[in-house]
Amino acid sequence: MTPLIRAATPADVPLILQFIRELAEYERLAAEVTADETALHRTLFGEHPAAGCLLAFVDQTPAGFAVYFTNYSTFLARPGIYLEDLFVRPACRGQGIGKALLLHLARLAHARGCGRMEWSVLDWNESAIAFYEGLGAKRLTDWTICRLDRAALARLA
């Protein structure tokens, strides 16, 4: 069955938070989740949304989600889409839901005139890497992610 993909609405915030927690558990990062419904509502549906969210359903049952935001390439002088999170519940995997979410987002990026779509994948997640490469994604192994966390930002500010 083809999954239904739709944009999340403010009423979906509890479901989005549940997906975030399930993803964090899968990635062995559950202790790092500090998101709550109030913060998600503000950052996804407030006056200045920081990101967008797609939801996938199979037979009206929530199956997965994708969270993304706009980035920018100076080299291309074009916007891009950064896929922050893509998650499909374990019971729903192997049904084309992840692919449907990714293709929906690729169509959105193309319609917006984006120069590219990017994301990160954990190096131990071999099934995800194979999935992405099967869709034509190229791994950029010569780049390393750098991050300033909230405490580092506070120190620098």
C-alpha cells in the first residue's frame, strides 16, 4: 500500500515528539532529547518556523516522519534542503515509507529551485547508508561535522 505523506499541523505536535523520542532511542541518544511540545509548537508552527515536518501514514496509522529546514549554498547561489531527521517505525520498515518521505522532500526541493538536498547518517547505520546510496545519494567522506552545543554557544556569546 502506498503511504500517505502530508505536512504536519500544530495538532500533530504530540505525534512528532513521540517520533523524535523513538528515533533517539533507535540512535542510542535518548538521554539527549530535551524537546517538549511547547518548544516544538513554537519552532515548527510559530511566527518564524525554523523547520518543516512531513508525516507518513499507512492505513491512517502513523508510520514515520521527516524534519527538514532550508539551508543555502554560496557556491550555487541557491537554497537547499537539509534533512534533519528521517525515521520509520520498525514495524513499518520495508514498505517504501522512508523512500516515499525522501521522494516527497526531493520533489519539494526541486519545486523550490533548490540546488541540493543533504543530510547526515550515523556511520554505523549500514542499512540506511545502503538505502541512501541506492537512491543515488553520494557520501561526502571528506567532510567532518563540527558542532557548538548550547553550552559552547553560551561561552562564546
